[in-house]
Amino acid sequence: MCNHHDFFIILTYLLICEVSCDFANNQRLLEEYEKLQQVPPARVSSNKFQKHFTSTSDSSRLKRELEGDYDIIYIIDSSSSITRAEFRKGIEAIQMLIDRGVPETKHAAMTVASEAKLIFSFTSAENAAQELTKLQKTGGKTNMQEALEKSLNVFRNPWFGSRVGTFKRVLVVTDGQSNIKRNQTLLNAMELKLYGAEIFVVGVGDYLDGIDELAHMASSLDAHLYRAGDMQGFIEIVKLITPVSYRRDWAAEMRRLRKAFIVGRQ
């Protein structure tokens, strides 16, 4: 039978073990976040974008592409920490990404600064590119929680052009963590995910203070989180993506040649 002294020793031992485990877990998390600070070569990120965002070689996403179309909302950081020149480069990268994507996709865009503002609702790739050209930087803080909340409303409300049965995606382009109602940011991101939307995040900057928030905001680390040293780096990533239209033409030509080969052997 344990006396009070033995009980105290056991309790102290258990507390030390718990603290040690918490420290070890926190250390592992810090190491993982440090790894995410690294900016991969443009080709590595481009291949990942091409596989997961523009729905090409990954078999599960190819199946999804065949089953339906995509509605994508672009959330573009327009806060004071983004220079005007960097903002314009970010717009250019998104325009290029739209041009290289699935033609049937509908696009909407939102800027986020002290408040989130829907710039245009779901429209064609051509109209989206034109509307993005007119976009101006605003400045202010980074109210990401409001942008995510409004994105969910845009998906839910048919008035904004969201189509029934389409696959929903959000692409966030930002240089760091939110700073307005920050405790709501990940909650609103979870609401979007529960609705069925995928959240892709491009973290721009050599070192991001909010990398932990971006990591949890993204639907996954391997397929949905991307890094670029600056907006020019984002442009270089997108430049390396082969347009879906080219890949479709190539696939059609391969099917034609395969059919001709089979017929020729008969």
C-alpha cells in the first residue's frame, strides 16, 4: 500500500514524463515548421502544382476532373506588407495560372487587407484575366478570417455563379499570418473544408512568421501548401506548368496514334 510520500513521487514522475512528452512534441512541430520555411526549386513546386492544382497526372484528381468542373476563388493578399510591384507580379502569376488551367473552370477573386473584398464573382477564364488586370492594391492589415468566411458564402450562394455539382477550390496567396481576429482564421478554414472545398496556399517570402497558420489552413502539406521566395518566384513556378489544353491535345494525339497502330496490325 502506497503512503503519501510514494504517491507524491509517482505523481511527480508522471508530471515530468508529461512535460517531457509535450516538449518533445513541440520540438518536432518546430522542426516541421522550419522545414516548411524552405523554398523548393521552381521545378519542384511547378510539378506539384501541375499534379494537384491543374489536375493532370495524379490519378485520383484525373478521375475528379472527368466527373465534374471546378469553381475556384483566388484570395490575394493586398495588405501593406505587400509592395505594389509585388502585388502586380502576384496578379500576373494568377493570370498565367488561370490560362494554364482547365478551360471549363469558373473563377472568382477576392482581395484581403483590413477587410476582404470580392472583386468579381464566378466567370470564365477570359473575363477573369481581364478583371484581374484592373485590380489595385489597397494596403492595411490582413483579415484572412473574413476572406475565408466570405469565400464560403460565395460558394453557398448561387447568385455569385457557383455551380451545383462542381468541385470547390480556394487558392490563397499571402506573405504571412493574419492579424485581425486571428483566432477565427483556422476555424473559418475548417468550415470551408467541411463544406467540401480544398484550400491551396502559396506562402510568399524567404521566411514567414505565420508558417504554422498557413500549414493548418491548407488542406494538406504535400498537395496544398506551396512556397515561393517572392512573387517573381511564384511567376517562375507557374511558367513551368504545361497548359492543360496542350496536355489534352497531346493525350488525344496519343490515343489517335494508338488506335491507328491497332488498326494497322489487324
